[in-house]
Amino acid sequence: MNNTLGLYLHIPFCLRKCGYCDFYSVTDRTRTDAFVDSLCAQIRGAAQIAKEPVDTVFFGGGTPSLLSVKQLERVFCALTAFSIAPDAEISMEVNPATANEAAFRAYRALGVNRLSIGMQSASDRELKWLSRVHSAADTVKTVRELTRAGFDNFNLDLIYGLKEQTARDFEASVCAALELCPTHLSLYALTLSETVPLYAERARLSPDEVQETQYLRACERLREAGMAQYEISNFASPGFACAHNLKYWTRAPYLGFGPGASSFYSGRRFEIAPDLDAYCGKPPGLEELLERAPALSETDALTEELILALRLTRGIDARAYAGKLKDGRRFLSELDGLIPAGFAAETDGRVRLTQNGFLVSNEILARLLCAAGL
Ligand code: SF4
């Protein structure tokens, strides 16, 4: 049982809303100080209850780089209420053109040792369509500045499946990203919920077969560049997988802070209301959040375990998992059937999806869950 803890801090401010984004964030930045007050209070309160050592901290959002260095100093001061390991991975999301070299130096001095840059595309036309605030040149400048400030561990996010984006268009973004020498790359297929402005353009996204080619070609380029895939959307140079995100996929405990942040702790999942006003008025305490959240049922826990494990290239210990099911044999036979078809592979008793399996993972999971009786 993993007894270390991850912390996620949701910083809910953005310069403007991107047309595809349904994460909780606001563009009114007049209340950043009130937010930081509440965030620090919530962190200190939770540290009274959660005594596990912390080995990952992740500043996400929103756009964490919109907080001032002084505000971040206050947050880091509050974080000392937890026992944070000296070698903890401390990541911060940054959008291009929202931080300069001086800010990067300050982040390093505070203890940040990993950055995640919202590049999304190397095409200004695509960035404009996504209503990102930055250009492709801004990403290059940001990477140059963070490198000068001493960061050698950073991720670049890319999105595929954009409006009329061809396989070659996306490949160009992947190659441009690789030229910036990241240690980590995340590739996300664009998904548009009904609530976002770009939902109206959903019919013009790259068709499924183009998205498949985009994904497979990107996987190939990254493999050639020495980056290993460790999750359906994530690739890293050896030793640079994101320890914080691995907690999500291995069902390790983490606590979320800030409006809209979610947690998994003490066998319970819970979320803080995505409401900055309410959060600034009174942030919810950990005790109260735990009291309100029911413990996950055994069925829910087994469902999560399968879905999350099969996102990872290390896959699942098939027999150990089957042993927890009422009818493990039916599950194993369904899982084994994926191997000759090329959708899964087995190494030392662990079964993982192949890249072709990842492309149809929703269908595969539906069948496996049914066979598992979940
Ligand atoms: S910057 Fe990130 S969090 Fe903010 S609106 Fe754009 S995608 Fe969403």
C-alpha cells in the first residue's frame, strides 16, 4: 500500500477562456489575493489531518503562472505544513507568454523542478482557432527562457484532431515540439463538451481515421526520438515519467486544493465546488469533505482499477486482478482473446493494450468490464 501523498493545487485564473476548455477557471483576476488566502488556509487545515509524507506537488489550472511570485511564496510557505520529501517532484503548468526568465528563476528558487507548458500546436492558425493567447513563437521563446533559468525537466502538451487538421499538420507540431528537447510530451485528442464555444464546430474536426493516423505517427516520431510511451497519452525520456500523474492512474492517494479540484483519499473521491466566490468565502475543510464523500464500493474500486491500469503501458497483473472477481475465468478469457487480435500483449503475467488497442480502448474496456461482471 502506497503511503505517500500527492498534492494538486488548482489555480483557477486564465487570461481568457480557450474555446475548447471546460476546466474551471475565471478571467477576472481581481481576487487572486483572496484566493491565495483561502488556498493557504485550506492547505494548513488539511495538513493537520493528512500526515503522510508528500512526494509530489502539482500546480495546475487555470494558469498557475498568473499568480505573482509573492503569492506563490505564500503558497509554498503554507505547503511546509505538510512533510514534503526533499526530492519531491514539484510541477507547475505554465502557458507560453505568461512567464519570463526572471519568473522561471523565482519558481526554481521556490522549489519547482518540473514545468508543463501548454504548447498545444506549432501552427498559429490552429492556435488562433483554439483561441489560445499565445503564438507558436511564444512557445519557443518560453522554452528558451525556462532553459536559461536552469529547468531541464519540462513537458509540452499537444492537441490533435483539430478543425481540418491533417496527419501531416499534426506531425509538424510533434516535430516542432521535439526540436525543443522536452523530457516529456502529452498528446491529447480534442474533445468538445456541449458547454464550450467550439462545440458548434464539432463536425469539422479531423475524422476518426485521420486522428488514428495522427496518433500512430506521433507515437512513431516519439519512439524514434527515444521517448517511451508509459500511458495512452503520455511519453517521456527514460526516468522522466510524471510521478504525480502516475498517482492518478495507480489509484495512489492525492489531495486537491482550490475550486474545482478533486481528491482521492482514504478510499473516497471528492471534489471542491467549482465556485471561486464560495471558495474565497470559506474553503471546505478536509474533515468536512471526507464526511460528505461515501467510501467507494468494491465494484467502483475494481472498475477504476481496470480502467486506469489499462491506460498504462505496464498494464495489469491479470491473474491477481481476476482473483478479486466473482468470475475471474470469464474475464481472463476475454482478456486473452485480445492478444491474438493484436489489441493486447502479455509480458510476465502483465497484460497491456498495444497502440492498436489504445485506439479502441473504450470498446475494449466495455467488453472487459462486462466479462468481469462489473
Ligand atoms: S489556458 Fe488552459 S485552463 Fe485556461 S482556458 Fe485555456 S485551456 Fe483552459
